[in-house]
Amino acid sequence: MTTANSVSEWLAARSVRQGLALAMTAGAVGGLGQAPFDLSLLAVIGLAGLVVLVLRADTARRGFSLGLSGGAGYFAVSLHWIVEPFLVDPLRHGWMAPFALLFLAVGLALFWAVPSALAVRLAPGPGQRALLWTALLTAAEYARGTVLTGFPWAQPGHIWIDTSLLPLAAFVGPYGMTFYTVAAAALIAVGVLRARWWVLIVPGIHAGLVGLALTVPPAPDAAPDAPVLRLVQPNAAQHLKWQPDMIPVFFARAVDLTAEPPQRDGRPPALVIWPETSLAALLNQSEDWRAVISQAAGLVPVILGAQRLEGVTARNSLALLDETGGIAAIYDKHHLVPFGEYMPFGDLLSRFGIDGLAAALQTGYRPGPGPQALDLGTLGRAFAMICYEAIFPGYIRRIERPDWMVHITNDAWFGQFSGPYQHLALARLRAAEQGLPLVRAANTGISAVIDARGRVLDSLPLGVAGALDVALPPALPPTLYARTGDWPVFLVILAALFAVTARRRVNRH
């Protein structure tokens, strides 16, 4: 008990401000598990430090403030790339960058503060409190990915994407991985406070899960006659992309990359994929542009991102061009980025008769009807995702299971450090969850082909212009997660809540 007493005594000697600073530091260390740091084990230790502080809190208010501070530290480190869009035009928008990071970090930290307060309020002992915190924080992370259109980015479970645990996503999904992460941190925290030897079982459990993940068969290689897809990465810097004198430069670059000779055994591509909003002209007014693209592609279909008008409604779209450059199919992005692609609450203002303000807020895109797969004939059915949509795990389950996934994006908004790598990691997670290959074309990178276990088979680096010919990997049978979704995790959360409630009743009697 000496170690436990020493820890408790040291923490007890800290002031309130020092305790909040420790919580924020612990949360920040937890954020180092996200790409590109990928320090997953250190992240668990950081989260465990935050749980230690919550377990020792004497009031719900104290638990709330500790959870808020820890969450703010975690999200400030994990999502620091949020300042990058404001630095595209720094003279106009740069001043807003620190406020954006502050408001985002604190706002998302509320999803950690409430579970921490409830755990302190409802569970007396460290063991019960740790179990309740684990269940409630996992539920809060699900809420974070759902409420107000959701933002399931940088979840605790995402720290395992670049580790050997990734294949387990096929069974438990992102929230199962999050439950394991926070449960491991909570178990360590209880062991530290009680100085119990069983804290040592956490590395054993982790080693067992790694061993289990290693037994998952890898995805098979692409067949020798698998269709070849060409990914085009024009590398158009965001601050230059829409300048009139640069538009023809980037278009010519993409066309030249499209027309490059075959890279794989002389086999020409069966499909060319350009990134999000890579067509400078409106899709409705792009006949000449599309003719040039079709000729460069060698009379094969092309998928590209473009803006289009439907009456007076603007859409962020993915278009399938046939061999002649005609528009064979269109998918409109249905999950738009709040404040980036549209302003929230515009429709609500209209209902209250504030039409002038509503009209001002409704500039930007309007959402499409919903998830969609493109019928590509001999290439099968491809589930379409545009940029931000790849961070959501559940949309693909709303349609008939496709054969593969295609993701077009413009990550130039996210800078050159963490944002693009985290976005790629989430695309890998989507592939591993569903057992489906994913092909990704990104404006400035990282364009990649990902197999059905989430492994990157080939890619173009960030900030490089190029074309990449890839063989389409095969799909696996539907995974457990593809069949059940998040229901198993919900049942585990309910079981944990039931256990804590039952224990409280026993203690009362």
C-alpha cells in the first residue's frame, strides 16, 4: 500500500489549479496516440493519469472540471490541425485560428466532462467509478460522433489504427476499440491507487489481444488479372487552387498525369480517379473540359470531384464520366462540413421568419439525398465517399453491401502535418471494419489503395504530384461488425451500467 499512499498523498497536496493542470497534461499525453505521433501505449498511460485524478475527485463538480481539463488537453493535441484552414488566407482569417482550436477543444471536452461528473456522483469506490467512467465515456464518444451531425474524429480507439490491433476492428468496430482503450486506462488507474498487483494484467491482456489479432488471416492479394485503377494527385495548393492563372496549370497537370503510360505490366487503367473538386468548371458547364479528360484517359471511365448547380442549389459532387466524357452517374455529398460547407441552423431561422439572416447563412452547398454506390459494370459497385464522409462508420450499412469503396478528398485544407495522416488512418479503419478494399484519391495526398484489412498497399506521399496505377484488391466476406454494427458494444455498456447499479444496491443494504 506504500505506493498507493504515496500517490494519493502527493495528489492531495496539489492545489485545485495544479490538479487541473495535471489533468490537462494527462489528456495531452493521451492525444499523442493519434497520427502522426502514433504513441499508443504512451497515450494509454496519459489517459490512465486522467482517470486517477477523476477517481480521487470528491465532488461531481470536481469530476466535471477534471474531465473538461483532460478532454481539452486531449483534443487540443489531437486536433491541432483545425487551425490550418484559417491559415490558407492568413491575412483575412489567421486571427481566428487560435479561437477555433480553443472552442473546438473545450466544446468536445464537454463530452468527457459529463461522464467524469456522473462517475463521481454515482459510484463511490474506485472500482465502480472506473467501470462507470469507462461505460459512460464510451457512450459519450458515440454521442460525439452523432449529436449535431457528429464529429467522430480522434476517438481514443483510433490510437490502435497503426498497430497490429487494427484487424480487431472487423469484430468490434471503432467504439469497441474505444471501450478497450478507456477500460485499459481505467484498470491501470485503479491498480495504481490501490497498489494491486493485478494492474500488471493490463500488459498481459494487451499481449493477448495482439496475439488474437495476429491470428486474423490477412486480406488476399489482388488477382493477376485484377482491374487496374489510376489515382491522380495533382497537388494543387489550396491558396492557389482557385486563382484564375493557376486553374489551367493544375488542370493541365491532372490531364498529363491521366495520360501517362501504364505503370503495371503495360496494362492500361480500367478507371481513372481524380480527387474532390478537381474540375475547376461547374459540372453543368464542363463539356469541353470533360472532352479533354476523356481523351487523356484513353476512352476509359473517369471518376472526379466537381461542383455543380441544380437550379440555384450548389452541390459538392462526385461524377462518373463515361468513355466519351458524358456524365453517367452523379453522387452528391450528403454529410457536409458544418461551418465549412454550410452554416448550421439556416433552415431553423427560416421557420422563425428570419429569412434575411437565413439566406445569408445558407451560402455554400446543400446536402445530397444520402449514401450511394456507383454501378461500375465489370468493376463492381463502389461505395462513394467525399472527404469528410469517410470519418463516419455507419453510412455504408444503409445500402446493399458494395464490392469496394472509393474516397475522393481535398486534404490541402488540413495542412502538411497531422490532419492528412489522421484522415488516411480513418479511411484504413473503414476498410478494416467492413472487410472491403478502399481506393483513395487526394488532391495533395495521401492517395492510396487500402486492402480489406486496412493495410496500405501503395500510396503517393503528401505534397507530391503524381499518378499511381493500383490493382483493385478483393473484398472479404462481411465482417462481424458489418453485420451487427455497434450493438454488441451497446450491450457491453449496458452490462457495465447494470453491474454498477447492482453493486450500489448491495452496498445500500
